[in-house]
Amino acid sequence: MKDSSIKKDRYSLIDEVEKSIKRHVDNLSFRLLLSVMLILFTILILILPKIYLKNEIYYNSRDISKLYNEYSILKEENRVLKQKLEYLKFKNQVLDTIF
């Protein structure tokens, strides 16, 4: 007896939940759905350019950093080459004065 009352309670609870869900689904109108879609589309339109710009800034800064590192290396190499040139000029002047 107790089992049958529990089953009835379960079925009645399930019926109530189904009715509630159906009522909420029926309350969704086309206008509401369209409004939600429009809001989501607007948010998407506003957010996508920001994401794109952030990515572009990131990749450009990476490129700038790489170029700056290469510039620093070339600058140091230029300094070393200038030192070697000065040494060779000095050596050449000294050798010219000796002979």
C-alpha cells in the first residue's frame, strides 16, 4: 500500500513539473526570443572587435620585441666592428710610420 502511494506521489510530482515546464515554454514568445537573439548579436558585435584588437596588439608587440632584440644585437656588432676598424687604422698608421 505504501509503495503505491509513493508511486502516485512521484507521478503527481512529475506531472506538476512537466506542467510547469510546459507553461514556461509556452510563455516564451517569438518577440522574446528575437529580443534575446538581438541582444546576444549586439554583444557579439561589440566584443569581437575588442578581441581582434587585443590579438593584433599582442602580435605586433611580439614583432616589435623581436625587431628590437635584433637591433640591439646589430648595434653591439657595429660597436665591435668599429673597435676592430680603429685597431686596424691604428696598426696601419703605426706600421706606416715605422717603414
